[in-house]
Amino acid sequence: MDFSLLALAVVVGLSIRSIKASVRVDLTLLIVEVLVFVLLGVIAIAKAGSNNTLTVFTPSASPTGLSGVGLGVVFGILSFIGFDAAATLGEETRNPRRNVPLAVGGALILVGIFYVFIMYALTVGYGLTNPTNFQAFLKDPNPIVTLAHNNTPWLQQIIDLCALAGLFSCLLAIFNTTIRIIFSMGRDQVLPGWLGKVHSRWFSPYTAIIAMTIFTIVLGISIGLWLGPGATGAYGFTGAIGTVAIVIVYMMCNIALIRYFFGLPERNWLLHIVIPILGIAALAYPLWAVAQPGQVFPYNLVPYIVIAWIVLGIITFVYFRIKAPEKLAALGSFLAEDNPSEDRLMLEDATHSAHHAETE
């Protein structure tokens, strides 16, 4: 609890100061963490010896078969959520039409390779093909630390620090991307207008930052006290809600892509029709795995919470569609411009100019 509140305080300070400071800190921590975990993974694989096997990549390696794979994919998707976060920083990115897709695609590929490598190292290094080791793994609160203790004890304290740094950098990244969505919706009057204000000195979306901070503290503490920490506690419960919601979003994005390109002459059947359909099919099973009836409490509440959130969104959309359609049209209009980078600077510079214009 103390670490969480301290980390949140630092995140808020960096966010208010500037996005540049936040990104620099995040990238520095990320580089260090990746180097340390790659080193651990290489050593663990080298020491695994006969435990190294490609059978761990087959569904038969799952103790519960395909159902286990489906549940694993849910946590895999949860780990990947945020790879597209660069899109939320489009208004603060020079040449966003070029750099945002590069960042999103690069993150997806590099993070995917990193995850697969580390999970393979954990699997063979822990010896999960052995049923006894597998049961110990299920009861282990931090298997990565155990892996470090067994293979690189001299690296264990650094691994501990990197794990804490990873939590902090994750919080920092998610916090900054979320507040920019809140800020944009406040600026466009879809959310209350006061959420679209910028700081008079640092030109950061400080009202959105304050609102997000309060929301994080209230929700985090209340759910934490209710369910406790860990994969089966607050993290797993909120993660399941977020995963179900984001999977639906991903599926709808595939449908939107098909609809958008279907009647255009530049339509490519493979890229714009077949691959999106395969994407929808691939996401359908993990969605069912976590949302199907019969889940244990509190995971049986997940589908209802997501449905309630979707219904609230539909009601909000219909309201603005009837009362203020121009506000819906304004959403995302910045990146829809032909050459946004030529006539707009980064958010901090743009808000700086707007602030001076108002005072003059």
C-alpha cells in the first residue's frame, strides 16, 4: 500500500511536469528491465539442460488442454494491453501518421518476442513439465524471483528492484495515456469541460490528472481491501474486466476495418477482409473462456460489469448523437487531418500558444 501510494505520487508529479519527463523515465526503466530479464532468461535456458523442449508450445502441454490455453490467452492479452498506447499521444507526436503506426507495430513485435522468450525461460527453468514443479509454481507468489534465486542468486535483488520498477513504469504509462483520453474528451465537451484544462505553467492536462488520481486511489483501495492483491485478487478481477472489454474493442475494430475498406477500390482481400476475420475468430475463444457462465466469484460478475459499461456508453453515444452531433464529429479529428504535423505542434506547445493568446 505504501509503495503504491508513493509510486502514484511520483507518477502524478511527472505527469503534471510534462509528458517528456514521463516518457524519458519510462524508457530508461524499460531498457534496464529488459536487459536484466533477458540476461536471466538466457542463463535459465542454458541451465535448463534436458528440460528444453518445443513441446511446451503445443496445446497438449496444458494440464487442462485447450481450456487452459484459452485462460492463458486471456492473461496474454492482458499483458499486451497498452501496445497501442502510442496512438493516444498522437497530438504530441510529430508526423503522427508515420510515427504512431511505427511505434504501435514495433511495440507489438518486440514485446511479443520478449514475452515469448521470457515465458519459455520461466517454463523450462522452473521445470514446469514436471507435475511436482508445476504444483509448486501454482503456489509461488513470484515465480520470476524464484527463477532468479535458483539460477542467478547474485541477480535476485536486482530482479526484485526491476519488478518494482516494472510496476511503476506500467502505472506511469497507463496513467499518462488514460489522462490524455480524458483530456481530449473534456476539451471536446464529451466529458465535463473542466477536464480539458491545461496547467498555466507546465501546460499539462492537470485537471484530468487530478480526476484520474482520485479515481485510482478510491477504486484501487476499495477493491484491494475487498479482494486482496495478486492474480486471484484485485489484479485478476480488474484485469479480467479490462481484458473482456478490450477484446470486444479489438473485435469491433476488426469489424470496422472490414466495413471501411469493403467498398473502396484499394481494398485488399487478404489485409482488409481475411486477416480481420481471422482476428475476430482468434479473439472469440479467450473472450468466451473468461465470460462464460459458471465462473467463480467474483469473476462471475465480470460479464455483467462489462455489459453495464457498454450500455452506459451506448446511452451516452445516443444522447450526443441527438443533442450535440458536432461533439462526436470532433473526437479524433486531429489525427484525421491531412497533415496535422505541419500546422500543429505538440500539445504542450499548442496549449502554450493558446494560453498566451487568452492572456493577451
